[in-house]
Amino acid sequence: MSQQKLNGKVAIVTGGGSGIGRGAALRLAEHGAKVCVLDRERERANMVKEEIARLGGEAMAVEADVSESESVRMAISKAADRWERIDIVFANAGINGTWTTIEDLSEEDWDRTMNINLKGTFLTLKYAIPFLKKQGGSVIITSSVNGNRIFSNIGASAYSTSKAGQVAFMQMAALELAEYRIRVNAICPGAIKTNIGQNTNRTPEAEEAAIPVEYPEGSSPLEHHAGSPEQVADLVLFLASQQSSLITGTKVFIDGAESLLIG
Ligand code: NAD
């Protein structure tokens, strides 16, 4: 814990128990922030809390479901009660949900994806804003290239719609909260090595309908490999810190130009 760019700041990281959220929680803590690791999987959140403690940082783990109003409200107030402020919110928890044709997608699957990815983002901001307003702060929302540049994943209609909706919501929030010195931005990662794929229910119909994506050899500046949560964490740190003080209402792609080539 050598660098203290975020000393004295308090951060909430939703979906902080795995993947992109875990990477960001560690990076924010490394730079001095106290981190509330919020995840619906208690064990995962605890493990990240312990990892931060081993690195000499300060964290708390809270089990909460971002799609449940009371659960999010209580989680956020726990962090505010303990540290008496909230400066940074990384609204990141999300699922791929079921990838299938629109015809076959159940109403229940549509609702689950919207409730976690889109309503969860709304609820996280709703309950964090009263604390952020006190001194200003930074909100970062994890959207995706899906729904913003990539439309070739046939079967991902609910996921892509939720990710596009997050960007519209981010822009409204940035306008609404500017007067309180609260910046709001979205990040749009391409493929990042995390656990999200394991939980994706891709039906045979979706597999069949998917447009095969052939990536022309040597065409990517990064030779097209999936990114790492650590690379995304660098961007989250930048958007959370004062180094990005003029950046708000923006979506930032982090995908090695993958989506320019195959979008
Ligand atoms: P992940 O599965 O590794 O981590 C997601 C975490 O969120 C898990 O710990 C999970 O328990 C938690 N979570 C899920 N639903 C929750 C809920 N209702 N309440 C609280 N916590 C919940 O996945 P990841 O890839 O790190 O995904 C993080 C975000 O990044 C998601 O919003 C995802 O859509 C987005 N994203 C991921 C990729 C990728 O390639 N991995 C690309 C673009 C965008």
C-alpha cells in the first residue's frame, strides 16, 4: 500500500467479489481508499476483504443483492455508518443472463437481466447519492461493448439492452449530479478474463444463430486477446481519482479496439 492517491476516500464496489469488481477493489485500496466490497456471494466478498487486509488496506465485506432495494440501501448505509462518507461508487455487479433468441427468451430471464444490470445500477446510485452529495465524488458504471458497439452477439438482446440502458442512465445522472460535484462515467469493456462466462446460459438456438466473428489475423493493435481485470482496474482508478476531474458523462471503451473491428 505505497501509493495514496485516494487517501481518506471511501469506495463502494458492487460485484466486488470477483472479476472486474475484485480487480478494482484491490486497486482502489492499494491507492488508499477504504473499500466496501458488496457482492451477493458472501464468501467471495469476504475473500476480497481479506486480500485487501493482507495488503495493508482497509475493507469491509457486505452481502447484498443489487436488484433488491432494501438490500442495497442497507449495504450502503453500513459503509457510510462505519466510515462516515462515500466518495467513489463503482456500480459494476452484473450478469450475462440467458443468451437466446428473442422468441425463446422467457419473460423471467428478461426481467432478471434488467433487474440486476439496469435496476441494480439505479438502486446503487439512488442510495449512494445522499452521501456523495455531501462532498462530491465519482461514480463509475460498468456497461459493455455489447449494446454500445457490438451487435453481433445474436442472443444477447436482454444483456445488450441493459448495457445500452446503463449508458443512457449514466448520462442523465452526470447532468443531474454535476452541481454537486459528482462525476458519472461508464466503462465499456470488451472481453475480460473473469468468471462471468461460467454463469452464462447460452441456449443451442443462440449458439446456432450467433454470427461467427472472424478476427483478421494481425489486425488488432493488441493481437486480440482478452483483457485482464487489472487493466480495467487502472481505468477505474483514473476515473475515481482527481486526475479525471474534467471527465463526466462519458463512456470509455476498454477493449483493445476489438469492437471497432468486429462491431
Ligand atoms: P464476474 O462474474 O467475475 O463478477 C461479477 C460479480 O458480481 C460476482 O461476484 C457476482 O456474485 C456479483 N453479482 C452478480 N449479481 C449480483 C447481484 N444481483 N448483486 C450483487 N452482486 C452480484 O463477472 P465480471 O466479468 O467481473 O462482470 C462485472 C461487470 O462487467 C458486469 O456488469 C459485466 O456485465 C461487465 N462486463 C464484463 C465483461 C467481461 O468480458 N468479463 C465485458 C463487458 C462488461
